[in-house]
Amino acid sequence: MWIERGLPNKCQQAVASRNMSFAVSGRGQVFAWGDNAGDALALGSGNQCELSPSLMSSLGSTAVSRLEVTGGSGAAEKEHLVIAHAGAPWKEVSGANLKESDAEFRIDMGFWLWGTWGTRHFAAPCRPWVRGRPESAREEQKLRKVVAAGEYFVVLMEDGCLFAWGRSEEGCLGLGDRMVSSVALPLVLPPGPEGAEAGCAVDLQHGRRHLLALSEHGRVYSWGDGRLGQLGLTCTRPAFEPTLVSELASHRVSQILAVRDASYALADCGSVFAWGDNADDALGLPKGEGFGLRTVLAPVKMAGFRGGRITRLEVQ
């Protein structure tokens, strides 16, 4: 079905999630339509349903370059969060509502968000800020990916650096023993086998209570809650900082996925590995290698793929 009414002639992105739809125009304007219960579309209209695309005027003159929608594979059942990328972060916030002494500490992170974030609900777009720009962060760098879950943020920059701030008692900040930080702090990927250089991160994935990172050298790192084996570290203990998934060290991984309390990795050779929550044999593992187990503590190669080499994984 071709949607024309209410949309400009040229759009650069369209996103559908649950019963809601969003589109970004060529000029960076955001349009929304669909289920608007609880002002989920952040239009401020008060309507329960929007039958045609409506402009999100609350974003003002902001030119949005890309939308991310969470709330499917990794989030809680009722969680739904939209993240709008809007330029480079690490810019000082100015405005009459800030004291002059505070301005140098409040840094605009370059994105807007609305929806449900942990126990909070944002019926209108808000622009997060953080105290202080990390020394290793360059002002011209843009965000590649944002994880906003519970009460914390983890971001992946275009240059491959990772930063985290907020609060997590399950280790999701990846900052070691530090459970709370109001400052964006860098995450450090440990060396690979035999002290090999870790390299930069190229992807970041989050499940219900754990995170995965993929390095430019094809290595997988995990941290956060591990009680269902989702970290792939052969135990159920949490990891409070990025930890190498050594069971995958002999493979070069090209893609990672975190789906609720389960994890997946696609190797360059086309093999798919899975670990974590295996309730009802959801991981699809072969007999004798995870089949029938409630939790799978280390990556196991999935069998049964026929018809060629696997090149990409998707979650619906």
C-alpha cells in the first residue's frame, strides 16, 4: 500500500514497530501515525489513534538523520522507546535555565528520545545530557548506536569508542565495580588471545539485562547479567566489564545479536552460534549439544541449516 497523504515526496527512512509507524523526510522532519495510546507517538494531539502521518512539531527545527526503535527483541514487553539521531554529541548545553557555572558540565548528547524508558514514560521528545565530555571523545564525532535501557545509556561512536553512564546494579554499565556514573566514561575492551590488540568496536547489542560488543577484529565481548548463560562465559555469574567470549576466539565473527536473554553470533564462515536462555529449545541447538538444556553457558554451533551459507541474521 502506498502512503502519500501527509508525507513529503522524499523520505530517507521508514520504521514500523508494533502498531506505530515513523518516517524521516529528506529534510530531517519526523512524521508519525498509528496507535497513539498514552501519547506513544509524542504528537501531543491526545488522539488514541492517528490515521495519517502527522508532523512531530515538538522536535522544532531539529534535522533528524536516523531513527532507532527499541522494544522488540531486547526490551521488556511494554517498553517502547524511539531514539532520533540529530547531529554530533559532546556540545555544551546553553540556555537561561542553566547556571553559568554549570554550562561547561552539561553536554548535549546529540539525540532525542521518547516513549517508555525503564519506569519512566516520555510523552514528548526529550534531549538527554551528561556531565562532562570525556577526554577521549572528539566533538565532531557522531553517534553510531545508542542503548537506552532501564536507567543507563551505552553509546557507540563512529570511531569505535564506547561510553556509558547512568545506573545499573547488574553490571550493564561495563565500568567494573562502579554501578552509578553521572559522567560518560569510556569502556575498555580487553586484549584478545595471547594479548592481541582488542581494536575498536563496530557493533553494540543489548538484551534484557546484558550487552554484546563486536570488535573490528571479529571478537565478541559480553557484560551484564549472566544468570541464564547469556554472556557465553561458561558460568552464570555477572560480568561488570566487557569480557572476551573466549569460546568464539577461533572464529572471526561478522554479526552479533542479543535477543532478550539469549545471544547469537554469525561467523565469517557462515556458521551460527547461540547461547543463553534455551527455554522450550528456543535456541535451536542439536541434540547432545544444548538440546533439552534450560540454559546454555557457552556458544554452541547451530545445526540443520540447509541451502547455502548464512550471510545475515534478523530478529522480528
